[in-house]
Amino acid sequence: MLEKRNTSKRPKQPVDPFGFTKSLKPLNVFNLCLLSEPEEGSHSTLYSLITMLTSTNLLSRIIKKKRHKKPKTKTRNKRQETKEDPIEQDELEEDTGGFNLKTSAPSNTYGVQPLGNLYFNRGSINSRNTGLGNLQILTDELVLDILGFLDGTQLGVLATVSKSFYVFTNHEPLWRNLVLDKLNGEFLFNGSWKSTYIAGIYPLFDVNGCSSLKVRDFYSDYLFQSWLCASLEMKPEWLERDNIVRKKGISVEEFVMNFEEPNKPVLLERCIDNWAALQKWDKDYLVSVCGDVKFAAGPVEMRLQEYFRYSDQVREERPLYLFDPKFAEKVPVLGSEYEVPLYFREDLFSVLGNERPDYRWVIIGPAGSGSSFHIDPNSTSAWNAVIKGSKKWILFPPDVVPPGVYPSPDGAEVACPVSIMEWFMNFYGATRNLKRRPIECICKAGEVIFVPNGWWHLVINLEESIAITQNYVSRYFCFVFNYL
């Protein structure tokens, strides 16, 4: 419930030392809800907050964090600036430089435009800079990193300072992090992460029908590309190449001789036709069987009913991916409705018994979800069987690093574009000029792909998809004994 607002007299507003010109007070109902703290001294609190944001100590903490922090996934993401042709925002749906928007794509809620448009609008001043004042020298990414230290109420306060702060503080990933951190999987997605946060923290507040403000003359490649990557359809030329070897009904001996031993990918057809999962595993069945059991989805655990509510609504650059290694232990009936395909039943890792690392996962995600380029750990190979939906795969051999991917010397970290769609936009075209082109395919329901050990691979769901994957080691990869 909202706290009663304090009506005592506000102290005199101090002189603005930070250069916030052309200030806008976009105090919509969302921000009114977030401003539920006692209001006395709120302006001095606001300026203390801004002082804190501009302090050398905090900036040095951010910079130190960016230099030294290792993400849990051991992957360091790096945003590439968009190279889209400058276009008018009003023309976006008609001309996106050869890209098509999804029919369900949300509008660019706050009116953010690519930076190139600024140079075609004579007389325009970038409200991004005027609204940030002296903080305009910071990159967009650094501004968002700083804002990531704030809670929901502080973001709501800061949103009332200027047009620029209004746009930055409404950046959806900030609210996504707050939801995942504060609500810990106990949330019902409500169309956006900000409204989900407010509904979770203030359940009596009605967030339906709340609208956002359109900001004129705000130009940012970083923020625009985040929206663009969430809104684009896969281009037809990204899906055309299908050069993987496909096999149906081959013997185990043939598989070992032609693919496993020489370490080559292959797509296997009709080898899981006997799985009960192929017939049963739809949303309704999984929800009914799994009930209140929670599954790992990113940094939180969620019930399938809540996850499907999220996946049906979400339109974001990097959707949460349900990726659970204990699904068969949590719901034994799921483990009984599939079996390891004949080709992969020899697995030396099984000798580890209960000490064995995670090796099998159920994978569920909406269109656009997936995994960016990586190599599977512990020198394992993998198989991935699609039960519902379809997936686009791109694979590079161990000695060819994909364009736009920069592994550290020890391989512990990988720098790559923020999202899978961003990699396609900026780097897929470069694969045409490589002497050794990647192996590509679309794996559909009922098909299984074999991913040999050491191969770089990227996968993106072309539609809502359900799959099972398992890592294993056969006798033909003797170097695994160094691990054992």
C-alpha cells in the first residue's frame, strides 16, 4: 500500500550546480507511485543523490567494476554501435535499412532516435546532452551502469529531473534487474519490467492504462539499438544457408566413423520419434504436470505458468531463457518421457556418479531467446533435440574464432555483442568472406543436432521452442581423462 504523502512545506530548492537546463517534470502515475517515500526534503535528497552520482569515488567504483568484474557466465558482453542509415523515427516502420520489424514489435516508447538523425535535423539540439548537464561527457553505457546502483524509488525521483534522465531511468534492463533482484522469481510479468516492478512492490496500485511520455530530439545509438534488436525480424538471408550434413537412419558405427571420431557436426532426423515428449510437451501439459515446481530461468527460479506468462508478452533484446539442469529430478515424469538417442549412450562422465557436473537441461524460450557464441565446457560434445519450435544454429570449428567474438587468452572470458540479434546485424555478413565458412542449419521439431567438442556455436529460437540437450564424452575424446 502507498504511504500517505507528507504535505509539510518543502525547503527552498538549492541553486542547480549541475547544469540541468530545459528541465521537464514528467511526473506520470508510475513515478507518483515510486515517489511514495516521505516528501519532506525530497529536493535536497535528490540533489544529494545527484551529487553522489557525480562523485569521483562512485565513478571510480564503476570504472573499476567494469575493468575487473567477471560475470557469472564468464562472458563479457560488449555493445557495438549501430551502423544503420539515419532515418526519421516516423518512417521507421517503412524504412529500417533493409530490416523488417516484428508485427508485435512495440513502438519506440520514449522517441529515441539513432544519433545520425541529429545531423539531418537542422537546428536540433540533442536533449540527451542538455538534460544530463555536466554528466553528458559520460557514455550512455556508463550512465546506465551508474543508474544500476539505484533502487526503484531513486530512479523514480531522478526521472523527474529532465527529459534525458526520464529516458535513461526508464531503460527496461534497469527495471528488469530490480525485478529479478528484489522479487526473486515471485512476479507476474505485466507487459514491461517497470510495471512489473511496481505491481510487485505496490500490489494495490493499478498499473494498467499508464502511458509514457514521448521525448523529442533525443538521440542515442546505444539506446536505439537496444530497442531495434528487440524489434527486428530475422532477415531471410540469415536463414538461407543450410550446409550441415543431414542423416536419417544411420547406424551407430557410421555415426562414430563419419562424425564423432572426425569431430564433425551432423543433423540427425527421425531418431527420437519414439519420445512421448514429442506428442505431450506443450504448454498446457507442462504446466499441469509441473504445478508449483520452479525451474531456473536466468538468475531466478520460476513456475512454468509464470514463465509462460512472461514469454507470451515479452519483447526484449535478451529474453530470459529457461535452462534447468535438474528438471528430471524435480519432475520425474519428464525424465521418463525421453531417452538418450542411440548414438550418444556411451558417456565416460557417468563414472563420476554424483560428482558429475551438470550435463542435461530442459530448454524453453520465446522467439529471439538463445545462446550467444560459446564452447561447451570440460571438452564435452553435446546433442540438442528440438521438441517444439525451431532453432537457427551457426557453428565454427575449434580453430576459427567467429567474427565479433574475442576470447581471452585463457578462454575464461569471451567478449561479444550484447545480443544475438546484434551479432547478426553487425557480423553475420562477414561470414560470407571467410575462407572457412560456418556450418549452419535450422533444426526443427523431431530433429537432433550433434555439436562436436571444441566447436563455437550460437543458437537462436525462431519461434517459441522447447528442447532437451545433454553434454557427454565418448571414448574417442581421450583427453577428457585429464579432467577425470
